[in-house]
Amino acid sequence: MRKLFTILLISVVLLSVGAMAFAAAKTITITYVNFIGKETDQVGATIDTYMKAHPNVKFDYQIVDHTTMQQKYQVMISSNTLPDFFWWNAIWLSQTLQNNPTTLVDLTPYFDPAFKSKFLSGTWNLLATKDGRIAGFPAEMQVQAWMLNKSLFDKYGLKIPTTYEELKACVPVFKKNGIATIDIGTLDPWPTWGFYQWMQLWGIDDQGDDLFLTHKVKTVDAGYAAAFKAIAELKALGAFPDNNATLNFEAMVQMFLAGKAAMISLPSDQLGKIVGQPIEKDLVFNWGINFPNSPYSQKQAIKFVGNGYGVGGNVEKDQDKLKAIVDFNKWRYSNDAFPIALKAGFILPVKVAFNPSSLGPVMKQQYTLINDAMKGTITAAYSPYLRWNTDANIYSPAWGNPIDNLLVSLLNGSMTAADIPTELAKVDVNIDGAIAQLKK
Amino acid sequence: MHAFCKRWIKLLFLLPTLFFFTVYTLYPVATTFRTAFQYNMINSQKHYNTLDNFKRMIKDDHALTAIKNSAIIMLSEFILLFPLSFLLGLLLNISFRGSGFVKLITFTPYILSGVLTTLVWYFVVDPGMGILNPFLKAIGLGKLARVWIGGPTLTPYTVSVIDTWKSIGFYAVLIMAGLKMIPRELNEAATIDGASKPQRAWYLTLPLLKETLKICVVYIIINALQTFQTIVILTRGGPNYKSTVLAYYIYDEQWGFDRNFGYGAALSLILFVLIMGLSIGFLTVTRKRVEN
């Protein structure tokens, strides 16, 4: 009897130890999808540190080409197989949570008031659904500003322009010396951030209700039409690279890094291409020019969170994995992890105790821009988007695509100033259609 | 073996192919056909909208430009490829020292990666970074320098030249194979009867090569109307859709900013009808002529 009891006792102890060991050894593998390399990705830069501190958590880092990634996500939504943790544009995350709620985890319960209060204003403009549900963990605070190569301006005796007229004055000097004043390539249609900022300075958001809700003000008469006229004028003067219709974004950046262009519009998530390059010490990163003739506030700048990190709906079936993802992200926005993301070139949209003096030249300037007194706005493209219930199916054909096409066409010269009234009149027809659709 | 068993075994062997054909060809085609008559955008509630997508196409300048550019590429490739590949095929049919090497050189562009060869051509024809315009200026022909790609008009013609270069070897080999099937005795008999070389080519070689030439024409129609890769790498349909072609426009509508799967499917249907219509129409007309 005693023997039997002893055997039973030893078995129970062994089983308990085994179970504990098993529980401790249980590895949680999180599939993480992005389109940029680990070193230049804010999450990628932090996961090694996190995994060291949490040996049972493993990140399976997968890089997919950006275009392929966007296409794959659409297919994955249909089959409810979104990755565990993935980068995506904020509007698509919130749209997906709005229209396909089972495919994404609603992160609202994980942002308790104390945690949520850490975030800067403007964080949730695009990452939350219409009814305020949070669709993703915020990516960096996007600063869509201008990078100027000061050494080129100094070389040709020019000062850094602060107004449109000063910018125009630089164009013939640079052109004579084979330098493009403003670097742009339109083979990729999207690197036009700085020009959307010009629409902001010409009041697209200030006039937003009249432009996109009541349509009392027609596009052709709108303040922001002046931004297109300015672009057409600069093209005619020769401010942009010749034949930029076949220049893609990478070639455009290389051109700037090679000193063949004086200024380029780059957002925060592309600064990794500049940080650490020999040219970095000569760069000025600022909000670019203003338009003294504009009746609208010039003290506004594009700083917002445009991208985020979603959690695939299937993760809810594995509570340990979900807990690990939430825990990782809460740590990411802490005082400890903030500098790691910074080193990769990203400033997270949180209030932390941090001394920027240790930063490199460009990152220091970016930090200054984020925290300066300029009113942070979202990019002009979102002015109609938010007013049209964040419905991309209405926004894209009605305004997004035609305006983007006009902008790119003016930059590459396939349209001129003479085409602007006709194209904007077409946009007005589209806006009427969009408003009618919203009323249905 | 019992006749029933034989039939059953034949079916069994056919099943895998039928399965893959159904899943990867018939089903996507049927789904595309259905989607063409739907309002179907990303994250939207799909519903049937009868002919709205097709009505939009009639008023869509970009779609009409795409069809026009596809037609230009098809006709240009026909004008370039047909005679050049025929002459090359005749050359490849002759045995001479180094003919094996010539065959290799001719066929190589066809088997190389299309992305790679197009990228190389980019660095030839691009007006900003290509070597063609500086070369023309260097040899005193600067007046011939043009905006070969990225401008308003010349891109489809440049694409035709590039695609002709890529595929001339394929068509030349097809024609060479056709020539090899013509009995030598016929040529010898015609020579004995006093026929000259041009007469033999016109009255003997060409008629006997007719079926091969018909296949070449059909291939040209199909490949030219499906031009995609070259446009993606060189211009992405720009500037301002001026160089877009139907296959690229379909991709742009479905996977660009709009993500309008319904409209893209409708465009796909039009492309399908164009390819089938032209190919079958050509074969029917040429068959009628032969019968007559």
C-alpha cells in the first residue's frame, strides 16, 4: 500500500513538473508581414529586443513586395486568412474592420484609457472606424515634408526658399546648371506628398464642407485649384526633371542622393533611404514653402498617422498569441522601445520622456517638426475621404483618381495649365455623383 | 478488355486534366463573365448592374485609348514580324557554316526573361537615361532623337519594336519548321520545269507554307493584344494613360486605386471577345478562300 502511494505521489510530481516545463516551453510564433527590410522597419527593428526578453515568443518575419502585398491582402480578406500581424495603410485597416469585421481583431478593448492617452492627437483620424473602433496599432507619425540639399543652394548662391516666389527664382539658376529644382518621378504615381500639402495651404480643408458636402463651391473656383496652377507654372519653367514620366520612385531618390536635384518631398516612412547617407549632413528637412497670396492659414503641416499594424481575425482563436501581440505593441510605445524605432527612422506618435540630442541630423529635424507649433493636419486627399464616410469606393473614382491623375499629368507635362479647368470641371460632376450616392 | 472498362479507364486518365482545366481555366472564365455584369468593388456589397460596366466603357476615354494602343501594337507587330520572321526563317532553313550559332542568337531573346530584356531596352530607349538619343546625337543624327517612351504618341510603336525583337526568333523557327516540311522533290521538279527562284517562292513555297503562316498570324494577334509586361516596366500606361493597353488597363482597374473588379472583368470580356473574334474571323476567312 505504501509502495503504491509512493509511486502515485512520484507520478503526480513528475507529471506536474512535466506540465510546467511544457507550458514554459510553449513557443508562440507570430507571423508578421511587411514590405521593407527588418533594419528599416519600425517593428522589425524592435522584435529582436523583444524576443530576447521573451524567449517563448518568435516572430516569423515575412517580406513581400508592396504591390503583391496589397493584392494578397484583398484575397486574404475574402478567405479570412489575414496574417497574424501585418503592416497596412490605415484607411484600409479601418475600412476592413468596418465592412469585414470578422477578418480583423477589433483592438478597442486593448486600448485602456491610460494607454490611449499616451498617443498624440491625430493618431486615430484614419485608424479608427466611423464608430470609433480601433483597427490597428499606430505606425509612425507621418511627417510629409521637404528635404532640401543645402549644399546645392549654397553652391549656386541661393537661399533656401520660404515662399513660392523665392522657389520660382531658384528654377532658372538650377536649370542652367543641369540640376532639377524639385525632384519627381511619375512612373510611380504616388510620391506626390508635398504637392498635396500645397492643396492644404490653399484651403482644401478650410473649404472642405462647401467643396465636398454641400458643393456650394465648385472645384474650378476652389482655393486649392491654385496649387495645380503653381505646379503647371513650375513645369513650364523647367523645375522638374525632363522625361520624369519614366522615372520611378527609387530612381528619383537616387537622383536626389546623387546631388542632381535640389529638393524632394519625402514622408517619414521613406527617411530610411536618407538616414546614414553621405548627403545627410547637408540636408534641411522642413515644411517647404508657403503661399503668401493664399487667404488660408499657412501654419498648418501634414503630420498624421497614415499606416498601422493590423491583427488578423483568426488570432482571436489563440488567446496566448493575441496576448503576446498586444503585450509586444504596448512595449513598443514605451520609453524603452521608443528609441529603437527612432534608430530605424521612425518617430512613434506617443508622448515619451526622450532627449533628441542623440539623434542624427535628419531625425533631429524630424523630431523638431513633429513637436513644433504648426497645426497638424492629415493630407489633403483625406479631406473629401473623411467627409464621404471613409468610403473608398466613392472616394477613389470621384476624387482620388482624377485629382491624382491631373497632378501627375501636370508634373510630367502631359497636361498643361490649359487643361486644368476642363479636368476640374469633370471632378465637379464626380462630386455631384458622390454626394448623390451618399444620400441613398 | 471489356469495352466498358476501356472507356472507364480512359475517363480516369482524363480526370486529372479535366479537374485542373475546370478549376484553373473554366471556373475563372465563368467567374469573370459573371463579375463583368456586377458592381463589384473592394469591400463593397456586390450586386448585378446589367450593362452598366459596358456603358461606362463606351464613354471611358482611357479604355478607348487602351484599345487603340493595343490595335496599333497588333498592326505594327504584324507589319514588322511577318516579313522579318519570314526572311529569317528562309535564312535559317539554309545550311551554312555557323547556321547553328545564328539559330541560337535568333532564339535567345525569346527564351530570356521578359523582365530582364525589357529593362535592358529601358536603358536604350528611355529619353532621360537611355543610350539611343545620345548615340544619335553623337553620330550627327540628333534630329532623329525622340521621346521613344514616356511621351504622348510613340510608346506603342516602341513597344512593337521591342516585342518584335523578343519574338522574331520564335516565329522564324515556326516558319523554318514549316519550310522543312515542304518536300524537296517539288522544288527540284519546279526547277527542272524552268521556274525561277521568285516564281518557286510565290507559287510553291508560300502556298505550301500557308497553314504555318496562318498559325503565326493567330499567335501575333493573341500575343499583341495581351501585351502587358513591356508596358508595366517601361511606362505603366503613362503619362496620363496615353500608353496604356487593354491588358494593362484591366490590371490597373482591378488592382490600382479603384479596385473595381466588375469593370475590370467587363474589360477582360471585351479583350477575350476581340482575341477570339479576330483569330476565328481570320481563320474562317482564310479557310473560305482556300475552299473557294
